[in-house]
Amino acid sequence: MRLKVVVTLLFILVVSILLINQLFLSEDQHSPIENQSSSAQQSSPLEIIDENKYVCPMHSHILSHQAGECPICGMDLVVNKSRSSIEKIDRNNKQRSNQHSEVRISATVKHNLGIRTAVVERGDLHHRIETIGKITRVDPMARSRVTSPISGTIVKIADKYSGAKVKQDEFLFSVVSEELLGLEKAFQEAFVSGDKATASGMIPNLVAMGLDAEQVSKLQNGAEPVFPAKFYAKEDGYIFTRRGEEGDAVTSAFTVFNLGGNYQVIEVTVEIFERQWDLVKEGQAATMQLRNLPGKTFHGRVERVDEPVGYTTRALESRIKFKTDHQGMTQSTFAKVIIDGKTKQDVLMVSRDAVIRTGAGNRVVLLTDSGSFKPVNVTIGEEAEGKVEILSGLDEGQSIVISGQFLLDSESNLSTGLDRMTSAAEMSESDGSAEQ
């Protein structure tokens, strides 16, 4: 009897389970909410939010384009407002992304933090190029050639021969040339007629041909244009060789004097990297220091800048000459070389320490007229000797923070972040109250 009862109950239980399972399968096939949910899983998140207006408050993956009940918990679906809220918050954050909150601190806190300020000013940006060079040539018998830049005839020459000493700016010889005399006459005519622009443009050519300032002044005052080109010794030394006599014809390739001094010429080759190419020019001053001669500094000038750029090194070769009487230099020795590069004039600049560099850009902390501190975005240009050029973002005379600015910037970012969170919460509350 008991066995029959047990069998009957098991049969009833199995039948009930089958009926319930069949019921749920039927609902899965006909429920629009479930179809929306399954199809939503194959769509992108933005498409889901766009196409489905309703969502279950307990199960966020249950979405539908029409009102109804959640098939899992039976709760009524509610309007999906996440997209509108996200758009509003994102729009608000974008508007605030370039804004920074002001920070106000007491004098005591300012002192404890070591806050120091400086004024944005205009000035000249001096570039100093530090590099490593190698001594490529040591000339113990250094000589300098004295030639005439124009073709003509020697009209006067100093009575000095090999071994004779000469002083700097001492007269050596003079040359007269038909080309030079024609240029002198044209210059005088232009100056007398009042054509100052043309006359001024001729002065560099006259100087390059050998006229000095005194001769140019005499031409302006009406002197007869028959001045010869005069040439002088550029430094103290002595004469190695002398060629030519009065009345001899010379050209620009003819060496009249070979001069030398009690020194040797050291040629150093250095490499200038790509970012510094436009800063180096011939004639710039340079200094050199050697590790085997501590405490000694040698002075020279850039003699040549080779234009071809090394493809692999991306560097220019520059040759610098130093004159010295020191005998402790040998070829292939490495040296530390500093070149006084180009000077950029009248630029707006601040201390390099004042600039806060981030992945999103550069900014400085500005001291406002009300006494508060506020980070501002800036665009920077060239850098040199601890100074940074400011292209935009600041004006001359404004005060900026040069010490302790990172703490103020962090405080401003924290305040700005809290403002964004507060604005997002306020918008969410306003959306909820509007729906109610």
C-alpha cells in the first residue's frame, strides 16, 4: 500500500516538472522582452541604449523598447535615462576640461609651503650649445694669409720681411683697383643726390673691398674718390714670408704676407644635433675644456659648419679653431665644447621651474589680482639657460609661482574634480525630479 502511494507521488512530481518547463519554454518563444534582451547581447552598448527605452531597475541587461515587466523578478520596467545623464555629464566635463579652480591660502600656509613667485618678463633668450668634440688637427706652425679681396695693383707696402715683428692693426699694404674706384664714385654720387638707401647699401661692399670707416666718411664729405684699399695685421705676430712689391698686380688668390705668432692652432670637430642646427653659425664664440688640463679654458671661434647631415646620426659637423701657446694638447683628444649660439631677442619668458609639464599640455600657476592661485594653460617655445619662451597663455608683468606650484596645482585639480562630481550628482537629481 505504501509503495503504491510513493509511486503515485513521484509520478505526479515528474508530470508537474514537465508542465512547468513547457510553460517557461513557451514564454521564451513569445516574450518580446526576452527577444529584446537576447538581441541586445549581440549589439553594441550604444545601439542598445539608443533602441531600448526601458530597463529593469534590478537587472540592467533586461532592455525593451516598450513598457512591461521583467521576466526574472517581475518588476515594472522603468525609463532608461542613463544615456541622457552620461551625455550631460560628459558635455559638462568637456566644458570644464580646460578650466581650473582657484586656490586661496593664508599667509602662514604660503610661508610653510615655501611658495615663491616671479614676474613674467620680456628679454633675450641666449642659447648655449654644450657638446663633445675631438681635436682633429694640431698646427704648431700656425700661419694666417693676408690677401687682397680685389684684383688690382699694390701702391704701397710695409718695409718688413721674414722674421720682422708686427703689431695688431699695423699697416701692411694697400691696393688700388678700377672696380673699387668706380664703386667709390657711384657711392659718392648717390649720397650727394640724397639717395640714402642706395648709398647705405653700398657701404658693406666698400668695407669688404678694403676701405675703412675714415675713408667712407671722407667720401661722404666730398673728397675725391681715389682711395686705395688698405690692409692691416689682425693680431700680434711676425712675418713668415712676404711676396710682392709696389707696382705688382695682385688677385684675391695672391698671398702678399704670411703671418704667424707664438702659438699653435687647435682644430676641434664637434657634432651638432638636429634640434640645434639653426643655432650654430660661422664666427660664433666657443670655449673648450680638457679633462687632462683641469681648470683651463680655451677660447676660439666657429670656422666652418658642414651642411651635409649624417643620415644615421642626424648631426652636423662643425669645426672650431682655438689659438693657444699651451703645449699639452694632442690629436684625437676629446674635449668639452660650449658654443655661444643664436640669441632670440625680445621674447616673453618665464623660469623653466615654473612650467608644469603633463601629458595633456603645459601650465603654470598664476597669482591673480585677488591674491588667489589659479593654474593656466600655456604654449611654450624655445628653452635656454633655465628660461622658457611663452607663446600664449600669459602676459608681461603677471606674477606666477616658481616654487611650490605642484601642491597648488594638485589642490586645484582636486577641487575641479569635486566640482565635476557635484555637478554630475546635481544633474542626476534634477533628471529624477523632472520625471516624477
